[in-house]
Amino acid sequence: MTEATRRTPGTPCWVSLMVHGLDATREFYGALFGWEFVPGPQQLGPYDRALLDGKEVAGIGQLPPDRHLPVAWTTYLASDDADETAETIRCCGGTVAVGPLDAGEAGRMVICSDPVGAVFGVWQAGQHLGTATAGAPGTPVWNELETYETSAVAKFYQTVFRYEAEPVVSADFDYLTLHLDGRPVAALHGVGSALPRDQGAHWMTYFEVADTDAAARLVTELGGHVLRPPREGTTGRIALVADPEGAVFTLVHSATA
């Protein structure tokens, strides 16, 4: 288990979800992961921070009633200067959709997308450093970009965040692990035509659970959906699921857990 610290730029540091029904979403994730909720910055509307054992692990906000946007988890990557990172994103072919703007005293944020259209956030920490604990069930433990192919988009992320990329040498598996300071922090996974058309390229959040099969059953009982049943993966036992509003995420019981 790790405590929150100021992250190296490019490190995934927070995950956030914008939904239409905030109360129902709190009930779903509270029952699934044991989260409790406290108010967070309200600059963009109602927003709560999810707590696990009193420590911040994720954010959930409410979309304006007239905004019919896809509901999806957003991965935030750390930055020491959100304005400079936003300008670099533009120069490298990405798009800045929101910000840079201040989230009160918590920090400064940007919502953007890479050249293929995958949405992600940039977070310059102020008082809020990001996810305050990781490794225990109910915490985000991995972030992975699912895209068409990795070679072109890898150059974008390497230029913006100065990652070192380590490819998996395989004729039929397009996968790059992104490293900072010699340690893996995220990955890019090229899935070609297997990429869901209704999602396009997107960042995927993996949440640790004590029992993947039991957690997948609970997702269904709570009104969510199992998109890919539990199976053994390279990182442990995983299942692809969606919450009642359709936000897709991965459950994982890590092999090292």
C-alpha cells in the first residue's frame, strides 16, 4: 500500500468519473468497493471525492442535465505545470477540451485528448496530491490506453511526458509499457479492429478487488454489467465490467496480492 506524494510528471495520479445520476452512482460504487464520499471542488458542478478508510481514491461528479456525454472513467496524469503541458499537447497533435483551470486550492487541471481521440486529464497538484492510497481492494492500481495501434500514439505520450517505452516483443500482441524513473506506470495496448466502436480509443482504469469472480457477480446484482467474464490475465485475474450508466472499468485481483 502506498501513500500520496507529489508524483513525477506523467504518472497516473487520479481517476474521475462524470455521471448523470450522482446519488445512484455513489450507491453503486459504495456497495462495490466500500467507498464513502465527501464533497470536493465544485467549480464544474457537484463533485465528490471517494474515500477508502478515510483516504481519497477517486472522484465522481455530476454532468449538467443538458450535457449528453459518454460516461467514462478519466485517468489524470501528473504535471508540474498544467499550462505548459497543455501547450505541448496542442503542439503534438492532441486537443485541449477544458482548461487549464484552477480547482480551488486543490490544483490546476486540463481535460484533453490524444491524436487518436482518447480522453485523459492533466493534474498539477496543489493541496490535492491525487490518490492517497493504492494496492488495497477498492483502489485504482493500473491505467492502460486501449487504442488502434501503439506506434504513432506512443510518440505523442513520450514527447509530452518523457516516458521510456518498453515493447512486448510479439508478432500478435501490440503492447508497450510506459516507464518513469525506471518503473512501469502505465501501458499502451493496440487492439486494432477489436477496439469497441462505441468507445473508440480510451484509457482504462483497473481497480483492485479481493475476489474478481465475487466482485463481478456483485456488479450484476447492483445493476451493472459484466462485459468480459473473469479470466486469468498477465497481471492477475481480471474482468471487464460497466456500471449502471455504462462507464467501463476492469476488476483485477493482482497476481502479487
